[in-house]
Amino acid sequence: MRPGRAPLGASPSAFDRARRTKGRIFAFTCAAAAFVGVASLGALLVDVIADGASRLDLAFLTGFASRFPERSGIRAALAGSVWLLVLTALISFPLSVAAAIHLEEYAPRNWVTRAIQTNIANLAGVPSIVYGILGLALFVRGLRLERSVLSGALTLSLLVMPVIIMSAQEAIRAVPSTIREAAYGLGATRWQVVRGQVLPMAMPGILTGTILALSRAVGETAPLIMVGAVGFLAFTPQSVMDPFTVLPLQIYSWISRPQEEFQPLAAAGIIVLLALLLTMNAFAIVLRNRARSGG
Amino acid sequence: MKRWTRMQAVFATALIAACGGQDSGGMTPAGAVRIDGSSTVFPIAEAVAEEFQLSNPNVRVTVGVSGTGGGFKRFCAGEIEIANASRPIKESEADACRSAGVAYTELAVAWDGLSIVVNPANSFATCLTVAELRRIWSPGTTVRTWRDVRPTWPAEEIRLYGPGTDSGTFDYFTEVINGESGVSRPDFQASEDDNILVQGVAGDTYALGYFGYAYYAENAGRLKVLAIDGGAGCVEPSDTTIEDGSYAPLARPLFVYVSHAALARPEVRAYVDYLLDSASLLVPSTGYHALSAEQYGQGRAAIARVVPGGS
């Protein structure tokens, strides 16, 4: 019997009560910590909706930016952000998952693998503007992709890949090795094990990591200004080689205006940005649930 | 297995959509007019681009905000057709253009007045001489309190607000006041967002700040603007004193630089013509001051000398 534990049937000792109180205090502290994030999101939401809801209508979503606040809309920025997001997902997701599979399932455990692993972890911590400078030198000027949606998406892909790779590795590592061994025991090849067992089981975790990384990408401004996101355009991208602008840049452009009437537009832009993020998250949750139920 | 093929199908569809075709041309000029540079000039470029785009739907106008210096870098690298600038081109930048073989014409498009502002609760300061401004803002200054500027003013610390070192406004102010572009005392609250500076001065009794006149005009109720004595008496910035040049030396022209090679293209020529024709109408709506009709006429003449023809 551990010291201080009350014998069965007896009334709880003073030690026992103190122990339970500590437990409750701990639980309360954790709940309060969780509430901080929700509360600040709530405050932000209330503030921007109060400022921007009146400006949020169909004309705002379908109109281009204008010097007249009442005519100004967010179409070009919204289209640019969606294009960028889709392209970035298309580029970074397959590359990152393949890299994670290689590192977890195929790569030999030697110093080369360790060096790659360390570098990926370090890259995840590099400031985003550095990726912007890299993108300008490599994609815009080196590969002559100009200041296009494609340059922007490639730059953002570099930015999010380390994060996606690491979360995919975590998810793959969490697949019990007994599953792999059972599949090998039935005569499956390594490819069959990865495709049939490991990936389906790891997919929910991979998708969660991807969506977190892409959510970060959609809020980026600094690297995109470097690779050429523009302040004004009155058309939406028709191909990957077209110029573009993005939501955070448009919002900043409105906030920095001298005229007071542009401030509600910025708030409405923030609501659109949040809605885009929530839509993305909802999409990921649907995908994840599907992967789970089928896995 | 099935959900994998479904996801592949989603990606494939998106990829096809991503590689879709481009618009075909029409009757009006087609092509691209790429503009970049000063964020001070941006509202003017945006207004012109917006109107031009309405009547020329096949020309794709983009306006970037890389700053005056960043815009000239791209301009001299041949990446853009037009550079917006809140100061004239520097010798080093002109050299870069020359060695890259980029010939250009400078066009003044508007006046901007830099306003020196204090808090409305500041009752003692109404006018500053340029020499006093220089003593306040020069590097290595000994001015810490208002009394250091004039002995009759209170011994309260001056808290300074100004644009960040990347802006053309900072370059212009330091050149005119301190005699050399980019040279300033370092201990002031800097922000690239002028609205932050407005808030700073509006909330700080002993503050002093400077920024574009438009930001003062929009916030006149929260700020007090100082008259400036450039040698010919105290002059307050206003529409009149900025346009007739008497608000010296803090009224400055804003420029666009047009590449001669690009001017040969009909869409660029059409855009520049539109800019000069509509500026006197559009510039006031952006918070800046239009030049006189003669000055825009001089711009048109300069363009016609480069590439005859056009409208």
C-alpha cells in the first residue's frame, strides 16, 4: 500500500483531499489555457464582424479593387489566394509524402539520412522572407518563371514542405510495426505494404499536418511580395504564368490608406480570409474522416 | 484503394484547370503594362489603372508596391515598363539603367506635401523653421526636449514619429531637411504604415511627426499641423500652398518613369497617354494635388518626342 492512501471504506485523509484539490487546480489551469486561444479568436471575430459585416456582400466578392471604397472588392485577391493554395497543395503534398515515405520506410539508417533529417528540421524554422529571396533568385530569375502564380506556389511549397514532411513522418512512424510484419508475413512486397497498409493508416495524420501547413501559407505576405505579388490588378489569373495578388496583401493595402472608409473593407477582407481558412479545414476534416472510415 | 483513385482524380482535375488557356486579343490594344515602385504613388497608379482597365479590358495592368528603390531596380532590369517614384532617380540608379541599356523619360504626375504634425493639445508650437527641423532630426542632435528647440517652450521630451527608412518619404525628408538622403537621428518611432504614425501623434501630447499631407487631411480633427518657415515666412500646407509651390521646401513632386523601349508598344503608349490626360481629374480623388494643365502638356510633349504618334 502506498503511503497516505486511505484504507478501503475509511473516510478520505487530509493528504487525499489535498491530492484531489491539486488535481482539480491542474485541470482548471489546463482548461483556462485552452480558453485563451478560443477567447482571442472570439474577440477577433467579434471585432472584424462588427467592422466588416456591413461591407460583406456579393458585390464585394465579385468586384475588383477600386479607389472608391464603396465600389472596391476582393475578387482578384481571393482568386489569387485560391489559385496559390491549390497549386501549393498540388506541388507540396505529393513531394512531401514521398519524401516522408522514403525517410521512414526505405532510407538506410546512416549519416546521409541523419543529415537530411536534421536539415529538414532546420528548414522548418527558417523565416519566410528567406524563402521569398530564394524564390526570387531561383524561380523568378533563375528558371525565368517571371512573377507568376507558379513562382509564388513553388516558393510557398518550399516553405511548407519541411512541416508537411515532418508531420507525415510522425504519422507513418505511428503505424504499428506489427501491421507491417503481418503484411510481409503474407508475402506482400515493400511497395504493397506501404501502399496498402502504412499510407491508409497514416493518412489522417498526414492530412492534418498538411492542412496546418497550408493554413500558414495562405496567411503569408512577405515571401510573396518578394516573388512579385502585386498591389493592384483588375483581372484574375487565367493560367499559372499570370500575375497575381493575395488576400493578406490586399487587406494591408486597405488598412494603410489615409481614408477612414477603407478600414471596414479591410475587416471584410479578414472575414473572407478566415472563411477561406475554415473552408480548407472543413475540407481536410471530411477527407480525414473518409480516410479513417475506409482505413 | 478506391479513395486513392478518387483523390487522384481530384488532383488531376485541378491540374487541368490550372493549366487552362489564356484570353485571346480584341480590338483595343492588348498586352501587359507592368508598374511597380513607391507605395506613396500607389493610390494614383491604382486610380489610373482602374479607369484605364475599364476602357481597355485586353490590357493587363499590374501595380506593385516594392518601394521607390525596389521599383527602380526592377525598372532598370527591364522587368517592368513603368516605375513609380516619390523622389527623382538617384545617380546610382541612373547608372544601373544606363549600363543595362534602359532609356527612360521622367514624368511628374502630382504634388505631395509632407506635413509636420503635433498633438492638438500642443498649444505652444505653431511654426517651425527649416533650421529648427534640422536641429531636431539631424544625427547626433542634442535636442531632447521642446525647450532645446526654443527656450520658451516646455522642458518636455519630444517624442518623434516618422516613416521607416525604406520609404521615399524618409529619403525626401532627410534630403531636404538634413541635406543628405537617408541621414537621420535613429531614435524615433518608425512605421511603414502612416496610419500608425497618425495614431502615435494623436495619442501623445508632446509628439512630433511627419508624413504625407493626405494622412493629415484625412485626420485633421485629431492632429495639429505646423506651418513651416523655409526662409519666406511661416506657410501652412494646404491645397493652395502645395500647388503653387509656396509650401517650400516640403512640397514634392511625385514621378513615374517610362521606359522608351516599352513606349513603342501600343498598350504602354495608350496607358501613358491616358495617365497624362486624366491625371488632373483623377489625382485629386486620391488625396494628392494635380499639376497644372501646362505641366501635363509638357509631359505629353516629352513623350511625343520619344515616340511620335499616338493620341
